[in-house]
Amino acid sequence: MGGRVARVARTWAVVLGVVAASTLLPAAPAAAHNSLTGSDPRDGARLAVAPERIELRFLATPKEATTEVTVTGPDNVAATGGAPAFSGKRVTVPFRPGAAGLYIVTYRLASDDGHPVKGEIRFTLTTGTPAESPSASAPPTSAAPTSAAPTPASPTPAAAGTDDDGGTGWLWAAGAVVVLAALGGGLLLRRRAARR
């Protein structure tokens, strides 16, 4: 009976090992891709008070030379109040609120592997200043430095759009490692108990 339990435990350990390996191996190349992990205001937020700045948080540190952030409000009026500031994995852009309505924050940056990452955050300002006439407003401008290097013209990976998984791939891998460690420990305890 003890031999059969040990064989079943070994079989499960091998199966889980294969599953864990298949989970970890595809994650290694994808680690070079940067992605958005959060923002303030969050995507889909409804705000009665306009924020002073917009913050974007990324999985890896964005490079100033290849990062562009644009904010537009109702009627495609520019709402960027200045150049972005970089602090580690965070990029903040001064916000210049206008009329109440939908504001769209678009970002584009290059990952360490050279692939462009782009997406957008949308939030609604429920109160605002009177809308400017479209002729009086400047066209939306990029908040990127003027010396920005061109990004490669390769296709954007599917995981780099607005369907951000929040970097949870490593959580699955860590969970698989914990399960394997628990199974291995249980197998060792069973073997020791069987020998006594």
C-alpha cells in the first residue's frame, strides 16, 4: 500500500513539475515587455474634483527618451499641463482640466526588448470649466521630450495594449512552486514514516 501511495505522489510531483515548467518558460521572454500596472486616476474613474497630475505606474522603469504621454479632453482638447516627470517606475504628467467629460490618457513607450508598448486610461471629470472653442485650443501635443528616439516599427504585442494583466503571471508561477514544494515535503514525510 505504501509503495502505491509513493508512486502516485511521484506521478503528481512530475505532472505538477511539467505544469510549473511550462508556466515559467513562456514568462521569461515576456519579462522584457513593459506594461502598465496602475494609474491615478484609475481607468474608468468618475471624478468630481480634477487631479493636479496624472500618474502612470509601469512594470519596468520607462526611459524618458522613448516615453510619450498625451492627455486629451472633450472635443479632443489638449489637457497636458507640462512635460512628464519620471521617478523610478512612475511617470507623472501635470493635468490641465477643461470641460466636464471624458479624458483620455494615451501612453507609448519602448520595452527593453525594443517592442513598443501602448495603451490608454480613460476617466470622466463630472465638473469642469467652460469648454474652449476648438479653434482657440492647440492640437493635442505629446509630452515626450523633443529628442525622443524613434521606436521600432514592429507590431505591438497583444499583452501590451489596454488588456493589461497587471503583471500577475509571476503569481501563477509562484503558486506552482509552492504547490510543488508542499507535495515534495509531503512525499518526504511519507517516506520517513514508512521506513519507521
